[in-house]
Amino acid sequence: MSVQERLPEQRHTEQRMPEDRGRMIRRRWLTAVIIVLLVGIPAGYLVISAGQSRASGVDKERESSVVGLQDNWPSLMKRRVFEVPVPAGASGVAYYETSNWRTSRLYVQFTTTAAGLDAFLAESGTSRSALTSGRITVSGRDADIVGWTFPDGLTWSGTTVTREDPRPTSDITVDLTDPAFPRVFTVSTTSP
């Protein structure tokens, strides 16, 4: 039987040289490393991602279980979505968010300076001249939700900023008893 008449499998085995031990070890080691990288990296990523997702869910659950105002700044995302531009340097900042299938509301209160109030009103799309003396624009229902009271004997002014849908509407009430340090109460309502 000549070489050309042999089966292809026989030709292949006859021409192959035996692999030396060092090359075999390197090849197996490289194969193991590739398998670890192909399986281990995605598995590690999934474990880290699941941990972050769980932590995020716990944070959101903790935040949503709070009833009433939280003594903290609302996140930048909330301030952007609800268009509540709390001025830099504001103090006594507190907020509360409610949501249902029809509307979402962000309640925010803070104390600022006269210049901070002007900046807040300008960024909200209004001005100090739009404030009506003696007007409380936050509804009794909204005030009850967060425990706000607007007693007589203080200098109240208010305005409502209405924007085109789907942008939010803001009810702004300001305590101007101390004009140098006005206290702002705002409820921003949006309907998704």
C-alpha cells in the first residue's frame, strides 16, 4: 500500500511528532487560564452587579418607607425631574416624595438668603414680583402630608409656577418674616 493510497487518518497519525512534556504543560495551563477568564470574569461581574443592585434596592426601600420629611437634600436627579433648584448654601433642607400611578410629588423646604430666594425663583421660572403677599399656595392636604403649618402672624407670600405638560407644576410658599433669611416651602407635582 503506497502513501497516496493510505486513508487520510493514517497519513495524519504517521506524520505527527509526539508532543514534548513542556509544551503539553504550557498548552494545558493556557487552556485552563482561558477557561477561568471566560467563565470567572462574567461570574464575578454578575456577583458584583447583584450585590450593587441589592444595595440599591435596599436604599430605595429605606427611602420609600420613610413617612414625612427627611432632613437631607433631595438627589440631583429628583431636583432636575421635579424642577426644584435648591440654591447653594441653603440650610434646613428637607424633602419628601410621594408617587402613585397618576401623580408624583416632591415636597421641599429650606431656608436661604434674599439672593438665594431670587436665584431659586428665577431658576423655577418666576420672580419675586410674582409672589402674592398673604397667599399660601401649598394646599391643606399637601401641608398635612408633611406636617407643614402656616400660622397667622407670619409674612406669607406665594405663587404657582405652571409649566407645559409633562413638566411639573410648582406651588411655592415663602415665609418672608425675616426678609434676609426667607423660608421656602414648595410642592412640585408631575403627572407621568
